[in-house]
Amino acid sequence: MSIILSLLGSIVGSVELGLLYAIMALGVYLTYRVLDFPDLTVDGSFTTGAGIAAGMIVAGYSPWLATVVAFVGGLAAGAVTGLLHTKGKINPLLSGILMMIALYTINYRIMGRPNIPLLNQDTVFPDGELFLNATYALLLAPVVVIVLKLLLDWFLKTDLGTAIRATGDNPRMVRSFGVNTEHTIVTGVSLSNGLVAVAGAFVAQYQGFADLQMGIGMIVIGLASVIIGEVIFGVRSIFRTTLAVILGAVVYRIVIALSIRYGLEASDMKLMTALIVTVALIVPMVNARRRARQIGRRRGMELYEEAGK
């Protein structure tokens, strides 16, 4: 019985953390899928959000105000990446890399030290447990994630959101309709990194510290969440796709937690994540090829039967 309770507690903790990382996954989805912009700024802006929030909380500011300011910091980081690409004419991948490198120093200046503990500090997650080792994050995280998801769904259906989606699909066509694609790119990348920074702020408050290295590998985790969600839950509409991204982040954290629980070392997680992303990318392609072959064979049989008649 104790083993079952321990397992359930581990899964509940993974759901809590997965919901917080789902905010970051929504940001990655915005650039990776909607805008078709390979943005590596994520690894830096996640730490930016965590550092801003932790620094302000330690200084005595409201944790909610600190989270809002973290969002603004993420917007600024994303805007610089977008401007490097649109105004500086730098390759989008290289733009993200340059900003990610710059943010390492900027984040250290923000934090003032490599690690900021939040022990005995008021955060958005009150101390105390509810059940099965669950904390108040299990109540708050779903509310925050659902609100942000619905806001993102609404935004993507506005004129500006539609322009951003069209820019990702066919920028040349969008420009022919008089849309400033530079503006849509900067806006999309800014909003993406704003969401990533909010995720960093929440994760720092949930874990009780902000660390200069905590953003390393976030882009891979975000991509894993997006791809897992799309493969398992489908992408038929904006509402369903953003929901799939959230559920993908939760599934990813549960898989990681169970992998560690049943034998893998924490140092193996980067390899585990890479394998998950690789499999999730390959499976849809294999399925598509198999469906294409089945359609081809079916069409061939139909033509053969028609010729026989």
C-alpha cells in the first residue's frame, strides 16, 4: 500500500511540475509551430523570469508583481531576438543563440549571484501539503495554465494573431496583403519568451530557488512537450492543439519521473529527452508514409478492377 501511495505521490508531483512547464511549452509552440521560428532564446529567458521573480521576492515585493515583471523581462528578451532577425537580418537560429549567450551575463547581473534561495519567502504557492504529497500548486497551476491557454487561443484568433499565424505559413503571401511581417515576427517571439519567463518565475517559486543554470535544455523540453502532445492528442484546431501541448508537458514530466523512479539516473535525463523527441518526430513520418502506401495500393487495386471491367 505504501508503494502505491508513494507512486501516486510521485505522479501528483509530476503533474504539478508538468503544468508549470506547460506554460513554457505554450511559448515554444508559438515560435516553433505557429511562427515557424527556431528560437533558442528560451534557454536564457526561462532563467530571466526565474531570476527576476526570485530577486524581487527576496527584496520584499509581491510574488504576483514579481511574476508580472518577469513576463515583461521575457518580452524584452524576445523582442531583442526578433529585432536581431528582422532589423539586423541575422539568421533566426543564430539570433536566438546570440541572445541566449547574452542572457547568461544579463541574468547574472539580475540575480547578483549564481543561486537565489526562496526559503521562508512568500511565494504564489503557500507552504503546506494537501494529499499524497501534493501542494497548493496542484490547485493553482491548472487555473493559471487554463487562463493563459484561453488567452493565447483568443489572441491567435484576433487580427494580429491571425497575421502571426499567416506569417509562419507563408510570409511572402502575407506581405503581399500589406502586413508588416517584421512586426508580426517581433510580436510573436516577444510573447513566446514572455510566456517562457512566466514559467521560469513559477518554477523558481515552486522549487524554492532560482539558479543561473536552470534554463539549460528548456528548448528541448519544450519541443518534447509540443511534439508528444501533437502525436498523442492531435492538432485539429487551435483549442485542441494548445490543450495537447499542455497535456504533452504533463505526460513528459510523468515519463521522466517514472524513468527515474525505476532505474534511470538523473544524469540520463538529457539522453532520455533526446530519445523521446526523436521517436515522437519519427513516428508521425512513418505513419504518414504507411498511410500513403496504403492509399496508393488501394488506388492501384481500384484502377486494376476498372481496367478488368
